[in-house]
Amino acid sequence: MSDVVLLLITGLGLGALYFLVAAGLSLIWGLMRVLNFAHGAFFTVGAYAGWTASTALPSASPWLSWSISLVAGIAAGGVFATLTEVVLIRPLYARPVGQVLVTVGVSLCALALVEGTYGNDPKQILLPDALTGTTTILGAAITNARLLVIFAAALVLVLLLLFLSRTRYGLIVRAGVENRAMVEALGIDVQRAFTLVFAIGGMAAGLGGVLAGAYYGTIDPSRGTSMLIFAFIVTVIGGLGSIGGSAVAAVLVGVLQQFLNFYAAAGVGDFAVVALLAVVLLVRPGGIAGSAPT
Amino acid sequence: MRGRTLLIAAAVLALLVALPWIGVPIPGLFERSLDAPGTLNVLALCFVFGTLALSYDLLFGYVGLLSFGHALYFANGAYVFAIALTRWHVGLPAALALTALAAFLLPLALGAICLRMRDIPFAMVTLAFAEAGSILVMQNPLGLTGGEEGLALSADALPAALVGVPNTHNLYWIALALLIVAYAVARRAVDSPAGHVWQAIRENERRVAVLGLNPYGFKLGAFVLSAMIAAAAGVVYVLLQGGANPQITTSGFTLALLVMVVLGGVGTLWGAVLGGIVYEYLDFRLVALANAPVLQAFPAVVRIPLSEPLFLLGLLFIVLVLFVPGGFGGLVRRRAPAAP
């Protein structure tokens, strides 16, 4: 029993990390039809910005130091994403393939810079004692950091849903996902919404980077790439453009992966996720939340 | 005009074939003289990547299929060949036959599934399958692939003429022959009636369907042909490198392919070949730059970006995408006077 609970919560934590990356990807694709390969770089830059901030500003309290790294990671992800959109993606609105290619270039450059600056070896993350301690749930000892990751992702999900349903910009984003040409025809400036969606996606990915450091205990330059691939899979399974669909798919993928990697063999879970993607696309091409692909 | 192009092509070809006998050092471009095994090996690798870029351009540039999983088919050729030779000890001819069979069947099966999607979903499914392939190789099933360590070819599995540093020129000629044959096949294919349908699909798939042709079959044909050329490049890569390594299965490798093709010019075969050659050469030379003593004198802000080949290649890629959409091929076409 405790095994099952442990795997379930670990899988939920992994799903939470996938969701933080996938949410931005899904919104960006839904609104702008840009497949953003740079999203893994936002994640990695956030993680390293957090690490740098907490080591550069040593403070007496580990909580304060970790909070600083959280803020730094979110800020770095948001700023990097906004710059990417404004400087590189905006000039290419007429060329959708060019936009995808530019994000590929951004991810190559950013990853190379991070590797050059920090090296390839994993960096240890210093966490407050309260996060490295464990809580016993139904007989399973769970690291508090994992619970925090799940809680944070749930909070982001609620905030995003509130933003989309209650604010004016949320309304524009939702309308843009449905029919961008119509929103433009009504005289609404969609470009501002594009930048906003990129900033939000980058902030969520940066947060994901710092939280992944807490989840795994270390950060390394290559994790962003594998996160990105699984986040792609999550967005497609969830239905591109749907935040709720991404959340459901993230949990499904994370939990499935953990259970199969434990009970079958290491690697089988990752394999099963790819198989799940193939099945979903063949049976229901629009994903869980979607209808027909556009 | 056409006659002159042919003449230039023939001259370049003759020069490339004769290269192992020309012991001229080219300072700045290569560290050693042209006939040195090290130089020949780099050039041969450039030809392999030129071939690979060519196969990717066949798919992306001519049919408009943006695949993010092309590395899988290159790795397919490389790993099946290496496994057949070193793990199953079947001998060279049987290993080649087995590789050819796998090179045909794998893209046929996976392409049949992937091509039920279009555009971005297609790109994502190909990415997912390639990731599955990469995981499989890393897991080292039955001890076949060697996992992270890669799989080294045992020297006694190959004819003596293909083994050892003094025989590098033979491998060089094989790589050159691969590039020429692949180019000829691709050229014939895109100029054939099926090739015209491919380009029509790239422009407007629905229209092709309305004309009564089935785009699915044509796309699958292009997918399999392109994957088979990639697998052939994989075989020569294994011969050159003396084994297969898991880096060639990663999504990063496919992205490198994309960079090569865009560098050279999407939709021109020779442009893609040039892109692959230039990319591989730069990748090799920029590593040398990273270790150059001159660079150590600079402050970290300058030194670190310059010592990362991928950063410089990525930057070059971004600049090309933004300002020179046609790549090298586009530059030349723009310069050339309009055809009469």
C-alpha cells in the first residue's frame, strides 16, 4: 500500500512539473500557433537563475534564500520569454515555420551558454530543512518538497484558470485561441496578448525549473530538454490550447510513467507514454479536451 | 549556363576523388595537409552529414513534412549494421542486407502511423517515436546497443581495407560515393512524376487530393526513401567512427539536421548538402577554436560564448532564419541573373 501511495505522489509531482512547462506551451500554441522549442530553455534558465541568486546572496535563513531563488527563477523565465517573443518571434509573424526554427535556435544558444557557464555536472540545491523532511501519508514517507511542487502547480492551475475566465486579457486570449482572425477583425490588439502569453508561459516554466531543483535535489543543463519532450507529449494528449486538458494529461503521464518504471522496468514507463501518445492521436486526434484538429 | 554548371560540378568531383593523393597543406582551413588521415576523416564525416541533410531536405524541403524524428532512421542504419556485425557476427554482406531490410521496414511501419497526422501533430509524433528509439538504445536491451557507452565495431568483422588509420582514404572514397549516389537518387526522385506530386503536396495538399491523387501514399513513399538514404549514411558513419554512439539518437541530433538544412537552403538539394558539410566542418573547427590559447586571454563574458560551438551555430542559425530565409542556396539564387 505504502508503495502505491509513494508512487502516486511521486508521479503527481512529476506531472506537476510537466504541467508547469506544458501550460505555457499549450497556451502559446493555442493562441499563436507557434511550436515553442525554446520552452525547455526557459525552464533551464529559470533553474540556473534561481541557483545563482541563492548562492550569490547568502542569507542567514535557508527559507529566505530559497524564496529568493524562487523569485529569481520566475523573473528570469518571464524576462527571457518576453525578450524572445518581442525580439525574435514578432518579426516572423508572416512565416510560421521561421518562428519554429527561431525557437530551435534560441534553445540551442541558451543551452550552450548555460553549459559553458555552469558546466555539465549537476549542481546541488540547498533546501530548508522543512522541505527535505518527510511527511507520512497512509504509511508512505513523502519528501515535503514533492508535496510543495504539487501544491505550487495546483496553485498555478487555479491562477491560470482564474486569469483566463475572469480578466479582460484572459478573455482576449480565450477568444484568440478560438478564432484569432475574428479577434483582430474586432479591433483588439492581439499582439499584446501574444507577449503576455509568452511572459506567463516563461514565468511558469522558470518556476518549474526552480521547483524541479527542489524535487530532484539537483539541477543540470540537460533536464530542460527531456522536460520539453514530455511536455510536448502532455500538450498533445491534453489537447493543444487547453489548460485543463494539459493538467489532466500531465497527471496521467506522470503517474503512468512512475508506476511502470517501478513495476515493470526502468524505461518502460517512458516508452508507455510514447505509446499512449500514439494511441490518443490515432483514436482522438484532438487530444482529451480537443475536438477535431485545426 | 547549364553546360558551365556541369563542367564546374565535374571539376569539383574530380578534385574530391583525387584529394587523397594531394599532399598540400591548406593553413587556416585544416591543421594538417589534405592527404593526412585526420583531414580525410573530417571530410568523410562532412560527406556523411551532407548526405543526411540531403535526405532530410527531401522530406522537409520537397514534401513539406517537418519531421522531428529523422535521427531515428540514421541511428536505425547505424545500430542495426553495428549490431549485426559485432553482436551477431553475420559478416559484412549479410549485415548490409539486414540493415537494408530494417532501413525499409521501420520507416514504413512508423511512417504509416505518423502520416495520419499533419503539420505540427505530425512533427510531435515523429519526435515522440524518435524519443522512444533513443530510450530503447539507452536501455541497452539484451546487451545489444551498449547503452550510454555506445557500440564499438570489432576490427576483425571488417575487411582489412576498411580498418586502421592508413586505410582512411578508402573510407573517404566510400563516403564520397555515398554522397554522389544519394544525390543522384534524390535528384532522379524529385524530377520524376512522383517528385512533382511531392512538390505539389508541399504547396497545396488538398488540391492534390481533389485532383484524384492520394497524398498519403506519395508522402509515405517520400518518408521511406528519405529514411533509407539516412540509414545508408548511418552505415558509413559507423565505418568512419568505428562504432555507433547514442548521441545520434537524440532529439538534439535531429535539431542539428534542421540547422544544416536551413543553413544550406530548404528545397535545394545541393544547398542542403552544402549545409550539412559546412555545419559538420564548423562544428569540428569551432571546437579547435574553443581550445585555442588566444581565447583564454579574453574575459569570461567573451570567452564562454566563443568556446561553445553550439552557441555560435545556434546564433548563425537565428541570423540566417531572420535575415536570409533561403540559406546559402537562396543567396546564390538571388545573386544569379534571372534565367532567360
